[in-house]
Amino acid sequence: MDIVDIHLTILILTAVAILASDHYGIAYVRGTMPLLPKRRMELLHGLVWLGLLGMIGTGLYMVYPGLSFYIQKPAFVIKMVFVLVLVVNALFIGTMLGISSERPFAELTAGEKRKMFISGAVSSLGWIGAATIGFLFLS
């Protein structure tokens, strides 16, 4: 298994954790799950963090020999912006984990709901954007 295979395997495993998190999030918003299990959400958040860090590590390993080449490519720079946004958003999500295990979605303030929706959208766009550019580099 080479480094690209490891990188893609981490991506797939991380996507599973993200989809599980999204499943819980949708159930929370719909009210079918009034409160989310805090420990499970912390575990999933930790798995996504591990995946993100694993992808950053394997990505650095792949590009480091040609970093001066890649850094001149706008697509690479855009991908790094997506990754930075994912890191910042993951930090933000970590601060909101407790809310969904303490109060039902219907009881949240408009501001709390807006933060959750924006964070979810940022996460989706970040992962899709980074992965799309990554796959373009493979071809």
C-alpha cells in the first residue's frame, strides 16, 4: 500500500465518521432525536479530527518533495485554504458539541441554530472542495 492508498483510505474512513455525525445531526434538527449522545458525538468528532490530521500528514508527505512546484499551483493553494477552513471549523464544532446533548434543537436560540447550519455547510463545502481538488491532482 503506497502513501496515496493510505491517504484515500483515511479519506474514506473519515467520510464514514462524517456521515454518521451528519445522520445524528439531521435527526437532531428534525426532532426525531431530541438530544444527542454526548460521548458518541465526542467520539465521532475525535475520529474526524484523527482523519483530518492523518490526511494532512499524508498529504504533506506526498507534496513535500515538490512543495516549491505545488505552492505555485492555484488549485493547490485553494485546496490548502479548504483544509485550513476545515481545521478552524472543526475547532468551532468542538465548542458546540455540548449544546446538542443538553437542549433540544427547538429550544436553541436563532443564533445557535444559525451557527450550527453555517458550520455544517462550511464542513460540507470544505470536504467536498478539498477532495475534488485532490482527485483532480490524481488524474
